[in-house]
Amino acid sequence: MALSLLIMATVSMFSGALAVYLEGRVSIRLVLFLLPVVFAAMVSLMLTASKLAMYRIGMTTIPASMIFMQIFVFGALSKLDRSGRSLAAFPATIMLGTALGPVIGGTLVKSFGYGALSIGVAAATVIGMFGFLRLTGEHERPGRKKIEQPPACVDVADGPRL
């Protein structure tokens, strides 16, 4: 088990550097849609693993995929939303998920058993992918007027402009 923890730490350490390296080289849309599916698959693998080796695969890849995804999403948000509002709200959404995850997971386990966690992870993945769909602008229909983003910093010394 100590070797598994060492592998998990090493893989997690390099996943952040890999996210920074790939952030400008790989399609944002590809990563934002592929990584949640990989993450959900690894969680389901851990939940349903009957062999220790399968459990170790999920255990070593889940933290790395979380680190990769968070760094990559921070970079994507900084490029897609120049106002900085989404980037400022991102840590709060992570904390909200961290707070609600055990409550929802515990309720699912108590009510329906451990198999329900895989269904819950699949539902959260679909919801997250719909959020990323809106983030990448795929939801816009032809002919729809785009809303201009206000500048991130407004000089209030001049007073309001009418």
C-alpha cells in the first residue's frame, strides 16, 4: 500500500505541470468534456473494484485528474472570461462541492447502497458537462446576439457615465 501512495503522490505532482504545459496546446473543449468522463470512470472503478490492483488504478489516478482538471479549468476560465468573475467564483464552487459531496454521498449510500454512488457520480458528471458546454459557448445558436463582457476594472473616480 505504501508503494501505491508513493505512485499517487508522484502522478499527482506531475499532473499539475502537465496541465500547465498542455493548457495552450490542447483544445479546451476536448479536455473539459473528456476529463469528467475519465474521472467518473475512475470513481466507478474504485467503487466496484473486486481486486486490489483495480482499486489502486483508481486511487492513483483520481487525485491526479482532479489536480489536472482544476488547473486546466482555471486557465480556460482566465481565457474565456476576461472580466474575472467566473475565475473568482471557481474556488467557491469547489468548496460547495466539497461540502455537499459527503452529504449527498452519505444519503445515497444510506438510502440505496454503495451502488448508488456510481449513479450519483454519473449524474454529477452530466451536470458538470452541461456547465462546461455553456462555458465553451456551444450553446449559442446562430443569429443569437452575444453579450459583451464589461471590463474587469472600472475607474470610479470619473463618476458614473450616462
